[in-house]
Amino acid sequence: MRKFAAGRLKSALTRYYHKQTPLSSSQSRFLSSTPVLDSATPMADSSSHSSSPVTLQTINPKVLRCEYAVRGEIVNIAQRLQQELLDKPGTLPFDEILYCNIGNPQSLGQQPITFFREVLALCDHPSILDKSETQGLFSADSIERAWKILDQIPGRATGAYSHSQGIKGLRDTIAAGIEARDGCPADPNDIFLTDGASPAVHMMMQLLITSEKDGILCPIPQYPLYSASIALHGGTLVPYYLEEASGWGLEISELKKQLEDAKSKGINVRALVVINPGNPTGQVLAEGNQRDIVEFCKQEGLVLLADEVYQENVYVPDKKFHSFKKVSRSMGYGEADISLVSFQSVSKGYYGECGKRGGYMEVTGFSAEIREQIYKVASVNLCSNISGQILASLVMSPPKVGDESYESYRDERDGILSSLARRAKTLEDALNSLDGITCNKAEGAMYLFPRINLPHKAIEAAKAANTAADAFYCRQLLNATGIVVVPGSGFGQVPGTWHFRCTILPQEDKIPAVVSRLTDFHKKFMDEYRD
Amino acid sequence: MRKFAAGRLKSALTRYYHKQTPLSSSQSRFLSSTPVLDSATPMADSSSHSSSPVTLQTINPKVLRCEYAVRGEIVNIAQRLQQELLDKPGTLPFDEILYCNIGNPQSLGQQPITFFREVLALCDHPSILDKSETQGLFSADSIERAWKILDQIPGRATGAYSHSQGIKGLRDTIAAGIEARDGCPADPNDIFLTDGASPAVHMMMQLLITSEKDGILCPIPQYPLYSASIALHGGTLVPYYLEEASGWGLEISELKKQLEDAKSKGINVRALVVINPGNPTGQVLAEGNQRDIVEFCKQEGLVLLADEVYQENVYVPDKKFHSFKKVSRSMGYGEADISLVSFQSVSKGYYGECGKRGGYMEVTGFSAEIREQIYKVASVNLCSNISGQILASLVMSPPKVGDESYESYRDERDGILSSLARRAKTLEDALNSLDGITCNKAEGAMYLFPRINLPHKAIEAAKAANTAADAFYCRQLLNATGIVVVPGSGFGQVPGTWHFRCTILPQEDKIPAVVSRLTDFHKKFMDEYRD
């Protein structure tokens, strides 16, 4: 497997850098997020005069090149089918759409943590804080926490723009939470609160990317936010392949090889993206592996962009989340040694508050003048939303033993996490029981990324339908079962291999239906296309 | 005045386009947001090896070039002084900092509209909706509205990512609000909900700007979000000057002149930004003027980017807000005739909910394929925050006559707006009473933009201090009085003229102090520097 991967990879990259041969459908889909302008990409043409002055020929080609599979074509089809279910019930072979395409837990019935929502509601409408009815409706510690937060906001004005890095008192709370997690100091002035992790990633890409000569090392498969952001900022995605055969292992030798290869093509590689726990791959890095990655970044002068939004989502007893900051500091590396950005979000974990758009990045190892530039860019958008800021402080500082809400909080949290672990295992086992499917363990995050060994006949049928083979499979799955998964080609994969990403998020009572529908579909599909 | 402006303008532009002579401090500050690379701008240098791989020499020069005066140096000084007031009370000649630099009403004590906050709190914590205590704490119509909104959200999941354009039911409400405002149809599918108006502006700039060959016509003075966004996306700001002598009038002849001038330099002008009511200038466009602008955009094939975030902030009886969409439709121009984007925000108006980061853009007159591209970019960031989305629906659909909250809502709204009108008039009169200051009326928005006729001696002193003359004035004002205003050079102005932007937002009981401190300072300043 490894040798196969390396060989295929080399030829794919060679073709990519030299633009000699047409790319396969999966490659071009992945590589559409790179800076390579092909002849099909229209260039700006000021002489164009349609009824609107804005056409595909005249817009920014970086926008054209950007792709985001998680909300791509398959979701558009799903939305059409959902409307059909409403308009003409009974005409489809299923009675609901099961969205397994996106890490959006509350859309599938996961309930928010009560304490968090109590505090948010009180901060939204502080004038009820000293009313007697409020005591009956809200926990005592949520009221106390709301007062504490209001006192941290200048003028108690929850409707005002805050400091562009976020409210100082909330950053203090977050820094204390990071310290408690890592056992090493965290500085509130290193925290930049953002509307979810995505804008934070964009900010760093914007800072680091000047042109297509600037490269960002990204895992393949990767969360397509990275390829989309690199495309929008006009940089070059330098892929490093995770090794499927060793449970999506991250090999330093592969990083080195890809770095050297990119350098030899004149690419100035600026940063390394690591997603831990992995998305879409679900693996949790071992601490030793993380130390090697830190050492690599230090030696090569790369910024380490650590996507740590799944830090609470670890499901296996033999693995534990370690932040890259903790690992760096444990190696004796401080501010002067490594430039490190850690991304965190309120959207994932056991909280799953995607719609609140809260998150932060912890920026360490940058000079004061660079931090000023980051601050300046943050200030152009004034600040992130205050509810999201409050929530980010809450997830980094949940109720503690002895607080009135502690036990209900703990039960809600543990209930969600243990259920996610069971769902991951059930789905993984079900997938592995299918002929032609192999699936690594979801040690963490919210996804499985099974490999489908598609028969030649299916691949040919996909070609005839002018689509990637995994997209062909996923579309048929959706049409037959209502289950929405994302083709592997949206995340990148070793050319010639096919995968899909499936979340573990349907509620537990739906999992048997997912398993049986998927199993039935897969058997029929394989029967139809068996070589 | 007009002739003077045109002459100075021409020579400034000539120098700008031909890069022949050094620019004045105010020009270079304004023009720093343009694509012109000067020799002082460091270029990427991959050989640099400091302790951090990221230096001013290696980051994206577009980030370096971007400036945002509203949160610039003057605010940093103010924050230091505020800390000094806390640490060493009594050592400064004032006892509080009065932030007149930014349109952030609630930071200065403006209270949120109760009904809006009730609904937000209930949507944040829906499980209290059917508790009996809730009836005592919340108005009946806020409970009803919260139920209605929850029913519009799939699965009532306020913590889930929504559709990337925003929750469909909320877009329906907003479209209905636009229809009621304009008296012509609005389509919910034209609405893109965003985290405030700023990300919407960035999205359009990203779509339209491919390189420095793409120009955007912007008013001067302008809200520096525009210059910052154009700089970040690498385009060229094509200035058109508002005519101070006619109350910041927008002359079509000036638009034409600047458009032709830009075209002759090889700039492909894509869009025209109009801010109405004006920021920082406070004027409200007459309908006839708006018709001319629409006609100009249609004739020249320009996208009209209409910043209409101050649509509720009109203070003079002889002026009324008309949306550009209404004006276009009243001229018989529909989807096929003009590409128009209207930006709206929950941060301004009488609501002033800046920290909630809610807003939308209404996108009309673009082809389906271009709208797909806009949707794709929106989808990369998944969605805007749900509380901001809800609030955007509320400001476009506030309580109506007969609703339980109507009267309190109306009183809160009218109290804020009439107070803002009084504050605008008091400050305008006070400024106009000062020797060497002339100030146009604030017909709308939240700002005054007085012109300071600085003595030669002051200008020389500023030069000696290596700063723009208006920044010199504003800094001295801050140090003497604690009043924070933004130098005109941060917004752009006719070269050789000096201004500052001052919000009308300090609470009414503070206005006399602002007036007397400003008056005292100005007299002393003029006495010190009189020629």
C-alpha cells in the first residue's frame, strides 16, 4: 500500500507541477484548489458586455478555483430530495434525508449543554438577572457566571463591539483554561477570538500567502477549508499524504520528501497544517509523533498551524489529546523557537455549538510587529460576535465539581461523548463487514473515512457519467437511501483510491437504520457493478 | 472650494498614478491602501532567517498595506490613557476617556431594544419557553416571536450551522421587511446573511478584484473598511471626491471624470461604492441624485455597492432614506438592467447591536452562475452566527401596532433617534461656533466630519513631529481632554484640507462636557499655533 501510494503520488505531483498530462477526475477535483491556471480557467476580459457586468469570465479566478465539498453538489441534491419528500411523500425509496456530510451535531438532534445556554440567555437579556422569577428558571451558578461575564465587559454592554481580539476578561478565562489543560502558561494577549475557527484559518493564510510561490503543507486527505482558503488567497497547497495502512499515520519522511519536492519547484513553504484529531480521518496523533512534527517545523522554519478543534473528541482509551503547545513546551521550545497557532472552536467537542460561530486562535512565537499586523486585520472586521466569545470562554471553563450545575453538566457531556464513541464503533464495524470496504478506527473527531474498492465496471460507469467514481457511489447511495456522505475526492486521496467521509452524528436510535440502509445499498451496488 | 479641490485632486492623482513625487503624509496614509508598491514596501524574501520564520519582510504585503484608522494609533493611545486613569487617578487633566471614534452606541450607554433582547434570550435557551415563570419575565409577543423563529429553524436547532445564506424563514421575514420598506418585491433567495456588513463587503471585493488592474470607485472621504478591503484583495481604489462645499454632494461629473481617468491608466473599474447615509460625512442623498447614480452604473456597466447600514439614521425632516433598489425599480430597471448589492447591519440604526455581528446583503441583478459562486464562498465559512441572523430578521420586522411590545418598542426607538438628532445638532452648532472650524450638517448616520482650517504653524509643528496635521490635532485633543476622534487622513480628504470624524454617540448628559472640553481645547490650540 505504501509503495503503491508513493509511486502514484510522485507521478501525480510530477504531472501537477509540470502540467503535462490531464489530471484524473479525483486529482483535478482536489487540485482545483491549487494555483495552477489551466486553459479552461477563464481570464478577466474587460471587453465582455453581457446584461450584467459580472460574469464567470470577469470574476476573480481564485474564487472560481475554490471548492468546498462538504457543502457541494451532493448537498444540493439532498436538499432537492428533501423538498421532494415534503411535496410528494411516498414517492422516494426512503422517508427522510440523513445528513452524514457535515460535523453539525445539533442539526441531527444533539442537545446543547444546558449551563452554556443558560449563561448565553442571561447575557443576552441581563435585565432579568435580578428578577425573582429568574431564580426559578436558571441555575444559581449560571446566574453567577452571567454576572461575572457582564462585569468583564466594559459598561456591561453585550451589544457593543469589543476589543478586536475579544473581551479581555473572556481571554483571561480562556488562557486559564488552556493552562489547566496543558499545565504550562498561556497569555490572554495571545488569544484572538474569532467567529468559529474558519475565519482564524483565513487570517493566517492571508498573512502567510503572497502568491502561488508560497506553499502550505496540508495533509491529504484534508478538511477542505484548507484547500479552499489556500485557493482564495492564491497560494499553493503542498500535499503530504497520510498513510492509510497505518491508521492514517503521519510520517516525517513523507513531510520531508514533499517539502524538498516543493522547494525544488521553487515553492517557498511557509507553514504546516496538522489536524489533530484528524478530519476527515479520525486518527489521534501519538505524543512522540507530535514531538517529531514540532522538531520538523523548528528545523525547517515552518509555522505550525494546529487545527485542534476536536480536542474533546477522543473515543479510545489508549489515546489522549495533547496540544501542540504543550508538546512544544515539554521539549523545551518556547516563544523564540517555534511559531505555533492553535485553532479551537465551539462547534465541535461535546458542545457542538456550530451556529454560534465562536472560536479562537492562540498565536505564539510571533514577533510583536507581526502580532500587530494580525491585530490590524482583526480590527478591520471590528470583533467576533459576543455570544460566540462568551461561549468560547464557557467551553474552556465549564462548571467545576461543587458547582450547582456540575453534575447535570457532567452527565450531559459524558452522555454525548460516550454515545459518539458507541456510534463510531458501530458504524466502523458495519463498514468493515462490507465486501470491498475497509475502514480505519475513528479514534477521535466526528468522522469515518472508509475506503471503497470499487469494481472496474463502476469506475467505467462513473467515467461515462462524467463524474469521479466515489462521487458516483455517493450519489447512488443518496438516491437509494437518503444518506448524505461526501466523496473522498472532496478531501483529496491517493490517486486511484476511493473513499467517502461519513459523520458519526446521527442520533443513536437512527444508527441501525443507517447501517441497514448502507448495507443493503452497498450489496446491490456491488452486485450491479461486480467485474 | 470646488475649483481648489479639483486642482489639488488632479495633481495628487497624477502623482499617484505616475509615482513621480513623494506623497504628502495625508495622501500616503490614504493611498497606502492602494496597490502601488513603493520602494519602502518590503518584498517576500525566502532567505530571511530570524528566530521566527514570519517577519514583516516575508508576510503578504497586502496585509502590510492595509490600514483601518477607526481602530488605529489614536485608539491605542486612548487605551493607554484609560489604563493610566485607573492606575494613577488624578494625574491626567480629565477623568474619563470619551470614545467618539467609532459607531459603537452601546459602548457609550445606549440601551438595546428590550423586545429584541427578549427574543434572543428565548431563542438561546428555548427550554424555558413553556415554563410558567417565563410569562412573568418576558412579553407575550417576544415569546410568540421566539416560537415562530424556532419553528423556522430545522429541528429548532439554534446551535446548528444553517443554510450558508442564512435560515430560510428568517430570509423570508427580511425579504418581507424590504418589500414593506420599498414597496417593491424582494426575494429571500437574494439575501445572504453575514456576521455584520463587513464580511459581506469583503465577499464582494473578493469576487470582483483579480489584481491591481481592477478598480473600485469609492467616495473620499470614505469609511476605511473599503480602502482596507480593497488593499487586502489587491485591487485599486479609484477615488471620487464628495464636494464639501455643497454638503458632501456627490457629483456625477466627478464620477465620470474619475472613471475616465482610471480607464486611461488601464484600470478596469468594476464597481461603485456609495455610502448612504454617508460615513464619515453624514449626508443623505436626494432621490434625484440616486437616480443619476443608478443611470451612471447602468451606462458604465458598474456594480453598485450600496452601503445602506444607516438607513434608519436620518435626522432632518426634509430628507428621507430611499434604498437604491427602490430607486432602480422606480426607474423601470430590473434584474437584467443593474447589478446591485445592498448592505445592511444590526450594528447601526436605533438598535446599535454591534457586538451581535448580524447583517445581510441583498444581491440582485447577477446571473445564477455568479450567485452560485457567491454561495460557494459563503459556504466555505459555513454560515453567519444564528443570533445575528435572528437579530437581522428582528430589525427588519420589529413589533407592529397592536403587539404587546409595540409601545415600549416605539418609545425606545424614538427616544434613541430623537436624542441622536439633538446630539448631532448640538455638536454641529458647537463646532461651527469655533474659529477655524466649519462643519456640514449631520443629516444622517452617526458622525460629523468637521473641517479644521489649521494655521501654518500647526502644520509645520505636525511635520516636525512626523505626523499628519489632523492626526497632530486629534492627538493633542485626546491628551488634553480625553476625547477620541479620528483624523480625516484615515478616511481620505482633498489634499491640503484637514478634518476629523466625531461620532454623535456620547449620551446626552455627556454632550455639554464634550462641547466645553472641545471648545476650550480648540481655543488654546489656535492661540498656541496662530500664524
